[in-house]
Amino acid sequence: MIKTKFLQASIGISMVFLTGSLFVHSISTVNANPTPTITKPTYTVTKDMGLGAFSISLSVKDLSVSKQFYENLGFKAMGGDMKSNYLIMKNGNSLIGLFQGMFKGNILTFNPGWDENSKNTPTFVDVREIQKELKSKGLKLDTETDAKTPKGPASLTLTDPDGNPILVDQHR
């Protein structure tokens, strides 16, 4: 049996020390019964869906001004071009896309099959499999891939509960 020590705070929170690890549990006590009841946390285990490289795609008013701003934060252009009204910029493993006049608002973007350097990964989960998984979980997709096309470039979009658009964009 694992020995535990309880340090009870007056607000009804206890810290439980289990073999050197600290877990915080909420407890409830009744004045007549000083023994605390520990509520065990629940965890949901999910598999890695293989969404690929993550970046944020920003809708910008002036690409030159935004480029300069992000360069001052240490980002360097690694893709796109000014003539096409978009740049992909990188700082360490962080990626941002700057897009002028292409869409409204900002988009969370995932690229299955690519790493953060826009290089092909040895293996990846096809966007059609990701679509199937999302739909099996009851998620509503705003746009879908053509499931009849067995492989190749394709994309899907969905919106998170707070209204943030998400693009899963496979380039290969």
C-alpha cells in the first residue's frame, strides 16, 4: 500500500504526496466527519491523430509591415513570396504564415505529411483518415475531402467551440 500524507488547507484542498509526486485533489469534508474524501481525476487517453506540422495562418493588412514586425521577433522567411501576397516564417520550431488579402481572420493550420521545415515525413496519416476519425467522434466538418480520391493533396476545415477556424491541409 502506498503511504500518503495529507496537508489539508482550510479551503478544502489537499495536496497528496505519493512516492515523491505531487497531485492536487479537491476534497470535501463534513464537520461531523474529519476524514477527507478524495476525488480521483479522470483522464481520457487519445491516440496521436497525426495532424503534422502546426502553424498559425495570419490574415495581415500589410505584408511588408507584418514581415518586418515578425523579423524583429526573430522569425525568418522560409517560404512563399511577397509577389504572391504570402510568406511562411519560422523561428526555431515555431511557424507562422502571413497572408494578405487571401482570407478573413486567422486560421489554425495543420499539415499532415510535413514537419516544421516543410519537409516530407517518412510516414504520415492521410487527411482522409483524419477526416474519418473526426467524423467518427461526431465533429462537424465545415468542408471535407473527396473520400473517393484515395490519396494525394486534399484538405478539410472545421471550427472549434470558440469559433476558431482550423485547416488540415495535406500537400502530398
